[in-house]
Amino acid sequence: MNRKHQRFVSGVGLTAAALVVGCVCTTARAFDNEYLTNAGFEVYEDTVGFLPDEFGNWQGDQSEILSSTQDGIVPFEGVEMLQFQGSTMSGADLGTVGSEVWQLIDISSFVDQVRSGQAVLNASVYFNRVSRDGKGPGDAETDTQFSVVMAAYAGTPQDFSAKWISGSQLDGARADLFSDDDTRTWEMAAVKLLLPTNTDYVAIRIAATENIMDDWDAPEFDGHYADGSAVWLIPTPGSAALLFAGCGLGFGGLSRRRRSTTG
């Protein structure tokens, strides 16, 4: 996205951001509440386009859903994963550093809980990339940063692009992950957000960032992937406390990476 958009992402209110890995395997599946469409990228869709204006589509900068092993990296789950490719819809551009893909989330099924001020929404995604050892497509200039952002909005999905550009979110949370060099592991970034009572919909953004080298030419990213995303609702604040107490974590807690089951 362009520089203006990148500044907005950096400025999202971080009321509840965290890097959380490992224990959140008792997450969406534990409560059986899944609000993302195509969360594991197992259905091919065109992910390139401007900001989404309807629910349930992945859309954003140059990216592609790919099947099977890529660059020696096996999908975290299933047989497909998302590859981040460029920082604009058309590919590479100097001065834009984030390859961002978005989805808008419909909250109508739990809007009463939102209005009561008790809706805690959680989001997580696994990331992986090629090694910087120079033995494959990666080298010392391979970027290492990924992130996930979740933001609450009032209004309709059709208004999202204007509100995003102007920074008119109600509240938001962000987590950044600086990934390791082991292609056998997928690392998870996760955020949680108590939705404001006037929330009408939620946006989730996943991204790879050029934190090492801002490339002028494609490909901007040597082999950067996302998989196994999830968004789920913790039914009540009390249930949220029990969940994280059982994991040995509080909100904003930290834990280590999870190893791929194929590694």
C-alpha cells in the first residue's frame, strides 16, 4: 500500500496487542466460533485488489494463494497457503514497504454481545519465510517482519476504504512478528480486542513488511507466507480470563513458536 496507508497501519491504537504463540492452540476451536472466510487459504481466490467493500473476501496488495510446498516451505495446514509478493496491487514500488491483505468480518451473529460491551474478539495467523542463508532464494537482504492488525469500525463495509484512509477506526490492536530463519517452523502472531459497543464490523489485516530492504524491482519478498488464520469470540470476559489463566498467560502475554507438524 502507499505511504499514507502504511502510516495509518503503524498508528492503529494498540489497546490489546500481543505476540502470542503456542498456547493459543486452545483458541477458535475451543469455542467453535470462526468468523473468517477461507481462513486456511484452501479455496483459491484472487487476493489482489483495492480495499474490500464486502464481507468474506481476502483482498489487497500483490499476493497469491499457492498449493503444495513452495521454496522448501510446507503449508502450516492443508495444502495451500498465501504468499506475499509485492507492496502494491501491481507489484513492486520504492517507498511502499508492506504487502497487506485484508478481510472484513460480519459481527451480526453476536451484535447483542458487542452492544453489551462484552465482546472480546481474537485473531491469529501463522507466518513463515525462506532462510537468509543464501542457499536458496533468500539472502542477507531478505525481510523478516510480519504483522496482524484487527480494527473495529462503525458504518458499512462500503465505507471501509474511506475510513481506513482517514484513520477513522473505533479501536484496534496490532502485533508484529520478527521471524526466525528456520523454514521448518511456523510462528504465530495474535491480537485481541474488546470491541467498542458501537462496532458494526471488524477488519483484519495480515502483512509482510520490507524491514531489511525496500526493493525497487519485483519480487519484493523472497518467499514470505501466511497460513492457518483464525478469528474467534470469547463469550464473556470471565471465560476469557479462564482461558488465558489455563494457558498461563494474561492479556498481552508471550510464548514461543510452534513447530510445524511436518517438520
